[in-house]
Amino acid sequence: MTAIIVILGVIITLLVVLAGSAIRVLREYERAVVFRLGRLVDLKGPGLVLLIPAIDRMERVSLRTVTLKIPVQEVITRDNVPAKVTAVAYFRVVDADRAIVEVESFHAATLQIAQTTLRSILGKADLDALLAERERLNEDLQKVIDQQTEPWGVKVTTVEIKDVEIPANMQRAIARQAEAERERRAKIINAEAEFQASAKLAEAAEVISRNPTTLQLRYLQTLSAMGGENNSTIVFPMPIDLVRPFLAAARGTAGTGEGDESARFEAQANLAAMIPPAGPETHAPHRARN
């Protein structure tokens, strides 16, 4: 009796083990690649999958998107600048059969392809393109990697360059270049402003030249603006062409060493007559102080 119980226990245990090896439950995002006596059979899953014990062998494949972190790669750009680049790739399995049959480990193979492609693509780009044209480089990387992984049933959806590290001396050079570029733009803007201002002044001078009264009005406005700032000095503008003959006469008299007092007094009187009076507080022919 005891022997019968032991035999039944062994049989039940064997049945449980066989049932455990023959029954698999797959989640919604999983697929089962089943080999029967070494030959590939139909893809199964998700849900309950029944296998023939000791005959069928199952490989579980996830169809979810995998985040693949690409390690730091040392790259030399086309303009011979060393840089350290890190990136990340997103891929998923679209054909589980080929992902198992065509390549030994599609995860490791995709990682190696991503590393070599990253060095190859970025090595053909300049440093400026590496820093400023990330989107274009990301698209190129995605296309190249996806073309190489397509025979494995792996679809690379996105490749993003995360960080670009350049030497400290190159960072200083880039900073100096950016500063020089900003100074260049500032000078160009200042020159354009001067050009526009000169054009407007030329137009204003043309309008004023048509009516001399406007110049006198402008002069009075200037005096009013100066008086509003609590200034005690008033400067009267005078055309230099009016003063030049008197200066020439004075130099001629000083050069000969002989002075005609009457001529000098007459010249001073004429000069004073040409300057408009400044009011009762005027103490000089061209400047008055309170």
C-alpha cells in the first residue's frame, strides 16, 4: 500500500512538472517564438501557450519600445576637433521571428551598430554643425541605424544626441568667437543707425534751406531747451564764414608788426554789430553769464 502511494505521488509530481513546462502565459506585449525539434513553428501569444514537453522550446520576445543608452563615444569632427558624445536610441521589435533567428542577440547587435554609426556620422560633420544642427544629425543617425537593423526585425524609431563635451580651450575659443560676432553686429547696427540719421538730417536741412525762418525758430527752441535745464551760460552760434575775414585781418596785422588802431576798432565794432544782443545781462559779444 505504501509503495502504491509513493508511485502515485511520483506520477503526480511528474505530471505537474510536465504541465508546468507545457503551459506558458504571455502578456499582451509579449510573443513566443517556438522551435519544435529545432524547426521554427508559428508565432504564438499573447495569452495561454501550450507546448509539447521535451520537444518544443520557446523564446520570449517583448514588443515594447526599448530605451538604448549609447555609451560615451570619442569623436573627431571633420575640422579635427575632439569631442565626447553621448546619445540614446529607441527601438522595438516588429518581427519576433527574425529577431531571434537572424541575429544572436538583437539588443547587443543594435547597441554596437548604434555606436559605430554614431562615430561615423559625427566624424563627417563640423563642430558648428555638431552643436547647431542636432535635428539633422539625429535624423541621419536614425535612418542609417534603422537600415542596418531592419533585416533583424528591429525598428529604430528615434536617435537623440544627449550631450557633446568639447575641450576647455575650444570652449574659450567659441566664447571669444561669439563675443566678436556680437560686437560685429553691434557695430553694424550702429553704422546703420548713423546712416539713417544722416539721411534724415539731410532731409531736414533741405526743408530748412527753403525757408530761413525755420532755422531761427530752431535756434529759439534750442535756447528754450537750454534755459529749462537751469543753465547760466548761453552760447550764440555764429557761422565761421563771417568771422574768417576778421581773423585773417588780425593775422595780417600781427605778421607785419604794425597795428592800425582805428582799423582794429572798426573790425571789432563790425564783429559786435553782427552778434545779436543777448539782453540786459549780456557781458560778452558771444557769451552771457548770469
